[in-house]
Amino acid sequence: MTPPARGFGRTFARVSLPLVGISFLNQAVRSVTAVIGPEIAIEFNLSAGDLGLLAALMFASYGCAQLPVGVALDRFGPGTVQTVLALAIAAGSVLFALADGFTLLAAGRLVQGVGIAAALMAVMKATAQWYAPARMPLVNGLCVCLGALGGLAATWPASLALRVTDWRGVSLGIAVLALLVALWVRLSVPDRPPGAARPASALVAVVAAVGGIFASARFWRLVPAVAILSALNFTWQGLWAGPWLRDVAGLGIEARAQVLFVYAAGLAAGSLSWGAIASRLAARGMNPMRAVEAAMAALAAMQLLLVLRPQHGLPLLWAAFAFSASAGSTGYTLIAQTFPVALTGRVSTAMNATMLTMVFLLQSAIGAVLDLWPRTAAGGWDPRGYSAALSMTLVLQLAASAWMLLGGRVSAAAPDRL
């Protein structure tokens, strides 16, 4: 089907921008735990393992919901699906705010994970429906960058809100925002362009197709090294960077939030930059995957520096960490090009599910490592534990990178599609 001919600005305002509102909530829900997590841990006397599991549960439901919401997007359209899921974000945020113990905290995070599950897929679905192919990279890049602003809002602005409320008030604020976005999407976003038929989707067929991707030796050669970039970003931005800044750097809540604000800015900048760099390399006849390989090396260097527990230049260091890790999405695009065109969507789903599984395991594992040392007098965790956890993730990243590179560098199967 040929996308409808409409003015770019009008279509973006009516279709893309409301869906970006869900991406904004996605980033905010994922990132705010790094700001409020230390306070929650103290209030409920949570261990590092408990806190890691609490953060990881959202990614567990996020990952489990990938296939069902992907089918729902095809069958019902992004407008309907994202309206319902925005209400789930609101419900999960209310549960979280009302929690009197770990059980309700966990339930809230699980519901939030389902609510944010289609944030990126809905944007990509709508972009494919409403824009000409030449416009798609621009629209998707712009949407990702604007959605990343949610990570900014969940840092310094959230810490300022804590002057007048507590973490429960911040969570209720997210719930109110989710309700407003649900109304915006419902009133603005059509499920499909005029004249487009609703396709029939069979969940069993989709699961079988994705199972074939998971059985591919090429998939397991290429994906781990790229997926761990995004997984490490989600793991640290979504939780452990905040406690690190408290326990290792000794920063107060507003100072921590300022560093996390810069972190989110680095992520937004990287989301735009790595794709442009890869495209420039391809245009010059070079392997665009070299850009992602450079990001892998840079992220490894950032982790090594953090192992040493620096006390200076922290905003720049964490911004560089985020900038490097943001190359994961560019790597996904390049890896998808090594598979047949007909499999692109299913490969993307498989890669995303793999990455989210990594996040669940990493957030839980880091908590378990931190619990190997006694709690500090202030209720935090021993700095040596953070160095041990970072050493663990560094070794895992180096192993995944070596596994990919020893199997041969990734090259663009169809460089004219970049």
C-alpha cells in the first residue's frame, strides 16, 4: 500500500507526535527509578537484590508482551493499542504509588512494563503506514530523539519535584500524564490511513516465524554484542546509575539527578548520531558496522573507567557511556539487513526480546553482586560492589564482542537500503 499523500507537518502532528508521547512515558518510567530507587530501598528496607529484581520485573513483562502487542498493532492499529497501553501505564503507576510493600511495588512495575511494551513498535508501525519510504529514517530518528526527552524529564525535573512531594507523588504525576496521553492518542491517531484494510494476524504463525529466527546461527553470532549495548544502557539508566552516584561519588539527590539529566542528553544525541555516522560510512563504500564496533570499544572503555571509581568529570563520563550505548539501535538496523527483507520485522522483534532478557538478568545480577558486601551506615552499598559489578558487565561485553568479531565482521547485505 502506498502511504497517503499528506503534508509532513500535519501528519507528524496528528499521527507521530501523540505516539511519541508514549515513547516519552516509556523513557520516563524506565529512568525515574534511578532517581527515586535509593529512597524506596531505604523506606522498605530493600536489599540490592530486591531493588534489582524490582527494576527487572518491568523488563520481564515488557519482553513477554512483545509478541502479543506486535500482533495487536497489526490487527487493531497503533491508535487503539496505544490508548489501552497508556491506561496500563497509568494503572501501574497508581499501584506503585499506593504500595505498602514489595508485592504492590512489583505489581505496579509489571503493569507498567506491559504499558510501555509497544512504544517503539507503534511509532515504526505508524511511520510505515503514513510516510513515503524516503521519509521513514528521518521520522523514526526524530521520534526516538523526542521520546528520549522522557529520560531527561525523569532526572533533574523529577528531583526538583521531590522538593514538594515524595516518590509516591512523582509516580502519581506519571499516572496523570499517562491519562492525558491516552486521551490525546485516542482523539488524534487513526488506526490506519483511509482505505486501508485491517489485516488478519495469527499469533501462532508469528511465534513460529520468530522461533525460526532464534534457531539461526547467524542471529546468535551477531546479536549478543549489539544487544548488550542497549541492555547496559537500560540497566544503568533504569536503576543502578543513581545508586552508584550516591554510594561511590557521594552525591545528593539533586546532584545525582543533574548527572542523570546529562546522561539522558547523551543518549538523545547518540540516537541521532550513530545512524548518521553509519550512513556516511556506507555512502563512502565502507562497512557501516564499523560505527557500532567503535561504540562497543568506547563503552568498554567507559566501564573500565567506572571500575576505577572516579570522582571527577562524572557528567561527561556518564554522558559518554550513554552516547556509546545508544549505538545499539543502529546495530539492530544493520543486523536486520543481513537477513531477507521479508524477515526484517520478525528479526527486530527477536532482537528486542533478547535485549530485554539481558536487562532482566543484568539488573538482577548487579543487585546480587552488591549484596555480597555489607550495607553502609547510610543504607547504601559498598563501592567495591559496584566495581565488581562493572567488571562483570565489562567481561560479558568483551566476550560478546569477541564472539561476533571472531565470526567475521558484519557487513551490510544491502547497503543501498541504508
